[in-house]
Amino acid sequence: MTDILALSQVSVRFGAQPEPAVRNVSLTLNRGEIFGIVGESGSGKSTLANAVMSLLPTIAQTTGSISVNGREITHLDTAELRNLRGNEVAMIFQDASASLDPTWSVGDQIAETLRAHSRISLREAKAQAIQLMSEVGIPEPASRYSDAPHRLSGGQRQRIVIAAALANRPQLLIADEPTTALDVTIQAQVLQLIDTLRTAHGTTVLLITHDLGVVAQVCDRVGVMYRGELIEVAETTDLFSAPRHPYTRALLASNPAGAPRGSRLPVISDDWSVDRAAPDESLPETDGR
């Protein structure tokens, strides 16, 4: 069986930028897993996700191979990409408020997603939208269907975005910082929801985050990005117990959790280079699988 997502030597450069935002990333995702990509801000995580969705601006130049279900997608036309998004691949963006149209009810926005990919009536789309709202934990979904986004809490808006993303049962769900704007309690609920839906529908999840605690909580495997490069891929337990790359070790050491109050955390200097701190030479190369 083919991998749900396979990236080979993917690079992204914006205009005349001297350094690429993403450099030679190769990665495969197994069906049904939650794969986390972690790294500091600006490391290329969201750029990589947008490259998979073909949502980068026209100034961006993407090279390499991106395939979904064994099909190369880098050369698809607009109509083919529209069919791919939603049916096979869907994305949850960082800011739920920015993802929802303030002039449409939350229920209609889910229903419209359904109708964009299938021939169903308004009545059928509304019924399915209400069911999806129920699945993601919106209380009294039928009565909340007509609510504008501003009438929902931040956690509820994120649930609506998840419902819309899952409306057409995509095989791959890309979640780009889905809990960034939420408090700790709601974060845990959203992560549990994603894991539950993964189990229920067999959805593969690519979870992008800078939060190591999130990765430890829900991910099966994790990749670490630094300056546009995927420098390490490992099982989650292995990454935390025995990180191989010096940058990964530095990243884990910079986590304030458990550090004595008032103590100074390790700092990675601006001139720190992946090239000067390669993984242990005795370790085998990884293809991101």
C-alpha cells in the first residue's frame, strides 16, 4: 500500500531570497498515524504545509516531489487541486477566527464545504453539518447552526474549523498550530478530539507545532525542523529519551518545564549551524519514514 503522503527533496524559495525557506525535505507519512513537525518560529513548518496544499503565493518556487496516495500533485491544475483539497487532503489553520467568514453562519460554512465536493441538497448538507457539529462536541448543534462565528468561544470556533476540514472525510488532515490561541484546558480538548477523530475515521494527521508538550501527548512520530531543514525524524518516545541531533538536544534542553525557578535556560546562538553540528556519524541515514 502506498504512503498517504510522500515528499522527496522538497525545497521552497521566495523570489530572489538567497536562502530557501524549506530545503530538501524528504518525508513519508504512514496511514493512520499522527506525525508531528516541531521547530522554532521561522523554521519552515507552515511553509512546508502550505507547499503540500499548494497554497503558497505565486512568488514562491517549489521544487522536488510531493505525492498524495501515490499521485504527484505538484503539476495539478486549479480544478484538480480544488478536488484534492477537501476530498483527500484538508487543513486546519492557526487562527480559527481568520478561517471563518464573519458574514456566514458557522453551520452554513460547513454545509458549503460539503456541497462544494458532492451533489447534495441544501437540506442534506444542513443535516450533515449538524451531525458534524455534534461529532466535534458543539452543544445543541441544531440551535447553534445559525450562529455567527463571533457568538462562539475560541474553542468552539476551532471545533467548527475542524468540522469543516473533516466534512468530506479527507484521508490526510494537516493541522497547523491548531491550539496556539487556546487556553491549556481547551488545548487538551482539541487535541483529544483530533486523536478521537483519527481513530474513528482512520485519518492521517500531520500536526505542526512548536509545543513539545503537544507532540509528547498525541504524536506517534515526530520530525524536527531547523532553518528549513528536516534534521531528525524519530518515534516520539525515542526523540524525547534519546535525541540524536545536537539541535534537537538543545531544543529539548530549552524547555522551561521542570527548570528551577530563576535559573537560566540554554540558549542557541544566532550563528549555530546545522552543518557544524551534524548527527552522530555512527547513526544510519533516515528517509523520513
